[in-house]
Amino acid sequence: MTALELAKSLKDPIEEKKAARGLGTSLKRQGKYQEAIKYHSMVLVISDREGEDSGNTEAYGAIADYYTELGDLEKAGILYDKYIARLETDLRKRHNPPVLSPFNVFLNNYRDYRQLADIPFSPILALLLLVAKCSLLDTEIDFVG
């Protein structure tokens, strides 16, 4: 029995989402991006079903990353927009009053660019989002490996 099956049998939606994320991440590491998308999307479905949205921000970011890897920049752009909107909401929840960080400035400029320029999502924007995402999470980027 897999962790996902066990969580489903226990009717524990939080553990179900954790298991789905774990499977998605494992598939991503194997380069199976379409299958990884399926499991990270499951997190969003469970959230809708349960009315509880923990893990959704990360799910949107992961799915957007996978679509970027697959070369579907239009879908990636839509999902990065959702990811950024969720990041802003999450930051507002953590900081009251809101803190204007370099990341917030980047998000505002990114949103203005997407709305005003009417230019499709590009690999450069994907790279900028990755850098911004890593700085928010205090994570280093390994461009070599």
C-alpha cells in the first residue's frame, strides 16, 4: 500500500496532499513531468474538495516549473501568475503590516509587465521567477547540476 492509498483509506486530506506532493516530486526527479503534474494537481483537487488550501502555493509553483520544463510556456505563465498571487497572499498573512521587500517589488513589476506588455510568457521570465522563488525560500540555485 502506498502512502497515498493509506492516507485515502484513513480519510486524512492533509496526509493525502503530502503523499501526492511526494509522489509528484519523485516523478519530477525522474524527469516524468506529465505524471508529476498529475500528482501536484491532485493537491489542488483535494484542497477544493476539503475547503482547505495548505500546499496550494507550492503546488502551483511546481506545476508551473514542470510546464516550463516541458516547453509549454503559456500554461507555465498562467500557473506562475496563480503562484505569485498566492505568494503575495501568504506574505501578507505572515507580515502585518505588510513588508515591502525586493521580492514584493519584483512581483509588482512582473504583474505590470504581464498586464501591460501583452507579451507571452518567456524563458527569461521563468528564470527570474525561479531566482525570486529561491530568494524567498532562502534556497541556492545550482545552475551547473
